[in-house]
Amino acid sequence: MDPMQRWLKLSFIFIIIITLLLGVVFTNRQALILHFIKPYLAPYNMTLSCSEIKLKPNLDIVIDKLCLNHDMFDITLKGGLVDWFYQRGITLKGVNLNSVEVKGLKKFKFKKSATAAKPLVQLHSRFKELSEFNLPFAININQFTYQTFNSKPVYTGSFLAADNEYKIHLSTALKTELVSMSLNIFNNKISGKVALNAQPSIEFLAANDIALPIEIQNNLNVKGEVNSEFTWQNNLLNVKQHSENLDVESEAGILHSGPFKLTHNAGWQAVINEKEVALVFDPQSKASFNFKHDTLIELLKDKQAPEYLIDLLNNNKKELIVIKPEGSLKVNFEQQSITVDTITFIEPQSEQSSLVKFEALTTSFNFEIFNTYFKISSQLNVSKEIIQDAISVNLVGKLNRNTDEFFIEFLPHSNIVIKNVKFDSVYILKVKTEFLGKVKLAPKTGLILDLNLESIVSKSILKNIIKTNQLVIKSKLDGSFENIAVSGSIVLDDINLANYLIQGDITQPYIDISMDQLSIPSLLALNIANKLDIALINGSLDYQLKGQLTDMKNALNNELDLSVDVKDVIGEVNGFWLEGFDWRQKFELNNQKITTHYIANNVKLGSIDVGTPISELIATSSINFESNQLNITLLNFKANAFDGSFNIPEFNWPIDAKKAVTLNLQQIDLSKIVELQKQQGIIVTGKVSGDLPLFIDDNIRIENGKLFNVGEGVIQIKDNPGVESLKQTSTELALAFDALENLHYHELNADVFMYDNGRMLLDTVIKGRNPDLDNDVNLNLNINYDLLGLIKSLRIADNVQSEIIQKLQQKD
């Protein structure tokens, strides 16, 4: 066969083969297409369940319908076109789909990642994988639908991927936008934008059983949008986000919290690496929290909150609080910590700039480690019946918590100010208490205090008793409530009144309150109402009160000791000048009784001028208080007077009118008594002793008093106008007074009586001799004496004098 015939024959055979092959391909085109598609589906565990595809003249694949199956969902593709070419294999140029239907079959299950403990590492790993992704062909889905596995709402959207740019849009069945996102991947860099509609997004999660707890899901109404822009490159993610009018509202509340509304307007920029998220807030960022005050009170009552807390909240009704973050927020996943520059809680209606402010806040994820500066500036109202104005609370300090302990440290300028306090008969203009120190709470030791307090009470009035300019109470608190130590001082108008120590169990503490060298003149200089007529130039007081308080409600049920030492008092008291007054006494409270220890001669007085000096006064005092009855006893009350002395063996108060108080006189110089009368021409010398039984009720009576002379004396009555007048009236009186012109007596006795009207009767026997007459004298005289004149002459204190005179005059 020649070559020409051979070539024609081969050509004919090739044409026939090609024709046959084309016929086979055309006849089995769908099977061939499926053959090429299956390798692309296998890695995704997907299979084909239906296919209606064909080839265009240019061999592009036209998809009328294609069904893809996965154990989690079914996908149906409709109205699609696949543009491809062959170059060392089949290469896709683009996929355009008019419709994609996705039907969920099961609830999504998320596998726990090996890097779950390092979420930022996982996040950047996903971004790295995404940055290396390069879709070699374009995909355009004009519309897709997604229906969840439980046949809940159907969502619609669109998708476009071309030239390394990806866009997705998803809406609800009611055409409400749910999410819109764009993504650009170029040179291992990712940038994108996300717009999220809050409420539809929560509904979308709920439809897929990826939701908040039922209590929250059913009771929350969320509105608003969140917009974000981000870029990622080299394990560094930059995010800029803004939320607009993001409202979280609930009519029913969560866990019985009652209705509330949270409105959020905030913007921030973040830098996220593999270890840390660092956010910087826009200055305008804030959140407003509205709640129902009455519902909050009911919730606290249901939780059996303390009554004082409920009363405090009732007096301070607040239903709107603004939360304002400032500066930056950092979340470190390696150190498991959160750091915030500033968070401020503001009450818009308040004049204060902030309610609570936290600065440099640092905490662990589980809040076991916590550290922050805080500032509280608030106005609190309490009962208007006691405090007229709101209490101003200004606290600055640090909060610190580790795994075992919790600290509150108060820094300078921490204080509480109370104004216009009124209760019963007390008024206080202002009380300011400064705080400085630490409070520690630990599981093993409980609450431990290390605090310095200073309270300044300005302009206080205790009605009808005292007015003060300033009272300063300083306290140092150390220890726990079970073993407390409180020490400090009390200063009133620059007078150091007391130093005190309180220690032990706070419910039954031991107390020690004392002061040495407390100036009595300074105390008397205080603005005290109804002051006594006392003007001292010297005198001091030492005292100490100590013991244990076992009953805070009834003071008499405790056991206490009180010692008092008044020393060297000099000055004028009710018109009398006294010097060297000392009084020492020790009191004991036990079994609801107050008694005193016996201290011999514990009352002393150097001298007192009552018209004639009284000196070297001493006595032994005892005091008893039982069953609301006060009893005072003076034993061996004695003093020097009229160049002699007097003594009262026992004086009891309250006074028993039926029991005599014996006044014992020892060697009283009669000349000193006569001098008080300032009578012309009367001279009496000599000394007398005796006993005067005093009966005291509303008046003073003397019954069967006895006076007698000690040694001899002289009576001389000459040139006295009153005596001269009496001598003219009676011969007997003339003889008697003649004998008294120069009587040297050796016996002088008198029975003494004093009646309720103040008249004193002296039944007197005088025996002696008048050398001028050269005869013995024996006189019996009944002298009716006006004690009222004597009282006046002795300059008894005005108030005592007036009372006695008034009673005597009433008897007249």
C-alpha cells in the first residue's frame, strides 16, 4: 500500500475514534463531571445525592441542580455556572450561583482545641491559616438560604469571593440585617470590616442552640449595632470597634432582679498579640444602667439582707447609674490577668463627680487576685429625724486580694462628713471622720484592722448642759473583732480629756480610760450652762476607769473600777476662798452596786475663809449607789476653826431627819466668835467645848446641845448702847450687866436649843468673880439668839443663805 493510502486510512480511523469518543463523552457527560467533582468533595466528607448538570458549547459546566450531603447539613446548588479550563489538569476560573440552600441537620459541636488554654495563640493560628489561603477562582452566590436543624427561622444572604476579597451578608426572614462582613487577604495580611445587629445575632445563636442560658435568652431584649474594623499581620491584630445605642432591656429581669435597662455607647481600639489584648477607650465611651429601686429592695429582703442596709437603700433611691471606662484595658492570657486604667460609676443627678472610681485595676480571670485604687464620692441619706443633711462619703484607697487574703487600704483624704445632727437634746453642726490604714480579711484570721481614725465634732450643743467648739477623738485600731486593741485620745476645746485603751473581744472588751493632770480651771472655763459660782486658779484631776464591759445595754451589769484624785484646788467657791483641797476616791461597780474602797482621810482642805478661817479640814468619804439610790457618808469630819476645832463623827446623805448629826466642838475661842458680831464694848475670852445634836429635814434643829468651858475666861461688857438701854429697864438686869462688866469666870455651861424658825436658845450658867466688885458671880441667863444674823455674818453662800432665810421667814 502506498504511503498516501496509508495516511488516509489512519486519518479516517482517528476521525472515527474521535467521533466515537466525543459521542461517549457527550452521552456520559454528567458521569464524567461527577467523576472530576468527587475528588474535590472527599476531603470535606461530602457526597453527591443529586445532580442536574450540563456542558455549554465552550464546555463550561451549567448546574441546574446539585445536591451535596454532609452529616451536619445538606446543600442544594441551583442555577450555577462553572467556568474552567484545562492546563496540566482541570483548573476552575469561577463559580457563579444564583441560589444556594443550606439545611442544618444537627446541632453544631465544637471540638476542644489543644490550644484552648491559649486562646490568643489559637486566634492567631487561625488568622495565619486564613492569611495563607488563596482561592484560585472566584465564587459568587447571588442568594443563599440557611435553615437550622430544628426548622426554626430561615436566613438569607449573599456571598462573593474574588481577587482575594470576600464579602458575606446575612439577613433574617424579615429582611432585617444580621451581619455584614468584608475580608481582604493579600501578602499574608488580612483586613476587614464587620457590622453586627445585636438582637438578630442572639436569635441566630439561639436558633442553633448556641445561646445564653434560658433565663437570659427568654428575658432579654437587645437592640443596637456593633461595627468593627480590623487588620492582621505577623501575629498582630488591630481592631477598631464602635457600638451605637446598644440596649439590653428586660421587663422580667434575670434571677428575680426586676426590670432593668443597660444602654451602651462605646468605642475602642485594640492591639492583640499572642499574649495580650490591649484596648484604648474613646473618651465618649459610657454605659447607663437603669433599674427598679423597689424591686431591688424586695430582692434584698428575700435574700434576708440586714435591715440597716435596706433602710440605707430606702433613704437613697437611685435608679440610674452611668459606667464610664477611661484609658486602657489589658487582658493578659499568659499571666491570666486583667488591667484597667479607670472605671467610674456616676450618678447623673448627684452633684458629686463620681459615685465610685477604680484606678489601675488589676485582677486575675477568676478574681482570686485583685488590685486597684479606688475613689468613692457619694451622698448618703439616713433618717431625717436624726441627720438633716446627706452624709458625704469620700474614700480614697486600694483594694488588694490574693488567693488567701483581701485588703482595703485607706489613703489620705479618706473621710466621712455628717452635718446637722439632731436627736433628743443634742445638736451637732458637723462631724468629720478621717480614715487611714488597712483592713484585712482572711479565711483563717477573719477581719483584721490596722486603722487610724480622727473624728472632729464641730459646734455641738448638749441642751442646758454644755456648748463646745470642737471635740477631737483620735483612735488607733489594731487586731480582729475577737481580739481588738483600740487606743486614742479625746480632746475637747483644746483640753485633753482622756486617753483610752479598749482591748479584747469587741462584744466584751476590757477598757482603760484615764487622764493625769487634767486642769480643773480649764474644765470650768468650758461653756457650761448654769455654772456654779466657782473661780479657781489651780487644781488638777487624775482619774482612771478600767474593767470589762460584759453588758452593753445595762451599764450597771458590768464590773468596773474608777479612781479619782483631785489635787491642790485653789480658788473661790460661792464666795468662799479655799486652798489646798484634795480628794481621793476609788469606786467599784459590781453586782449592780457602786461602792468605794476605804481610804482614811481621803478628803482634805488646807483652808477656807467663811468670815473666819477654817483650816486643816479632813474627812473620810464613802459612796454607795444601789437600786437607784445614792448614799454618801463622811466619817470623822473635822477641822480647825476659831482657834479650836470641830468634828462630826458621821454624816450621811440622804439625811435621816430622826437621827441626829453630832457636831463636836473642841476648845472654840469665844473671842473669835464675838469678833464676828462687831458689837461695841463686848469682850469675851476663853474656850468652850461641847456637842450639838443636829436634826436636819427641811430645817435645822438642835436639841439638848451642851457647851462647857475649857479653862477660865473673861467677859467684859462696857459702853454697849443696847446693854445700857436694857439696864435702864430693870434693876435686876442692871445688876447682872454690872457683874458682866468685868467677869472672870471659871465655869460656863450652856444647854443649846435651836428651833425651826431659826431662833437659838442658850440656857446658860456662868460662875466667876468680878474683881471690880470684889464678889462672886453666879448667873443663869436664857439667851434667845437670832441665828439668822449669825448666818449673814458668816457670809454663807448666796444660794444656801437665801434658801435658809426664806424658810426661817416662812416660820415667822
